[in-house]
Amino acid sequence: MEVTDVLIESFGNWLITLGYADSTVYTSKRHVNDFFFYLKEHEIRKLEKVKAETIIAYHNYLQERKNKRQTGSLSENYIISNINALKRLSKYLQETEQGKLSIEIKCKGNQSHQKSILTKEEVKLLYKACDHSILGIRDRAILGIYYGCGLRRSEGIALNVSDIHLGKNLVHVRKGKGSRERYVPLSLSVKEDLENYIYVARNQILSFKNQKQEALFLSMRSKRISENALLLRIHKLKEAASITKEVGLHSLRHSIATHLLQSGMKLEEVSQFLGHSSLESTQIYTHLAHEVSL
């Protein structure tokens, strides 16, 4: 079968029929178009001529290709998104009996992301595992920051009490990736959990040592909490909730991104929410949102 613009357009219509998000349809068509351009440059005019080694060579090409928008090479997320678009094309060709495209490339990054994505029910179980003790109240606040606000591991640890603007329903992330600042909205439930932690549990923790501390999340010694201590609490919640998946601080961030896209939020809005510098980093969640919902 010859590579044509008509094929790309019909592939896009097929994705729309299956219910893929508009952003996924757009990026998939763009990635497939880039792949076809690569084939033409290598004198491959028909899909029957595409072999397993052709796909491997294209994957290697992507890994070595320079980023057109910024310095450096293409991000791993962008490459994963590209290869997954080709996998969708392969499925489209098979189901419409137009040919076969063997994609043997396994994207480890995508697989690890998908394994760590929690369902909304599993998130509810984590919240349900939080008791009414000082640690339990702090656990709910931790879930609020890492799931409800989608912060990165280091961003949450670096938060100070002054960064939580309860009156404005905002969290000020001062130390984001690449030294970028941003404001993240607080939902009503997350706001209530943070209020309860700050004015009840956190004050009790501070009273143990009778000292002042600007850090939002405190250890029981009234010091800024460590990454290991946070991970230990998440692990305890996971066990109490009887969740078998690998659950960490970053998987909470992956999960909220996926759930927001499933709820209909635009890719650009999710990108801003997560503090991504470009849409490339957010695109990985578009197909995850579809696959997790199946």
C-alpha cells in the first residue's frame, strides 16, 4: 500500500471514531506524517517495504534527532508518544485490512507509567486508609499535594506554609523544575485537608519541640520531612488499602494527570497544571488516559 495523505486522514478519522481525545488524534497524525516523511527520504514508498529493522532504525533516528524547538535531543516522552502513534497506525491497518506494520519497539517508560497509574477507586482507598491521628491528618494533606495538586516530589518537600494561600485557593510552587514558578488551584476537599493539617496536626507537631518552622510538611521531630519519610507513609497507605500496584509520589502525579484528561480537561490546561515546559511532556498521558479507561 502506498503512503498517502489520504491514509493519514482516514487514520485520524478512525481514532476519532474510537473515542480518542482530539489532542491524541492530532499528535498521532503528526507523528505518522513524520514517519512517512522519514520513509520517503529513505526511498520507501510502500508500507509493504517497511520491515522490523526499518522501525528500529527510525527509533534510533528519533533518539539522535535534535529538538527543533529547544536545545538538546528529543525527550523520552516525545519518542514514546511517536512510537505509540505507529502502534495505533499498525492496529488501524490490520483492522481495516489495508496491510500490516510490525512494531516491535517496547517503550519502557510508557509501560512503567501505565503500571503506576491508579484508578479513581484506588485513590479513594488511599484516602480511606488515612485515620484521624496526627499522622493520618498529615497523610491526607500529603495526598492532597501530590495527587490533588499534582506536584513533583521535590516541589512538595520544598513547600512552606506561606506557599499555601487558603484564601485564594492556590498553592504557590516557588521551586519548580527549571526554577519555574507556578500557581496550582486547590479543590475544596484538598483545601479542607490542608486547613486541618496546618491548624491542627502541624501545630501539634510543632508543640513537641516548641520551635518555629516554615516547612509545610514536618517530621515528628518538627523538621522538614524527608523524601524517605514521605515514601514510607505512601507505602503504608498502599498496604492498608490493599493496592498491589507500585505506588509512589510520582505515580500520584501520573494518576491525577490521567484522570484530568479522562474528565475532559484540555491538554494545554493539564500541561500548565503540571508545570511542564512544553506539551511534549504532557502528551504521554493522552494515550494513557484512553488505555487506562478501557
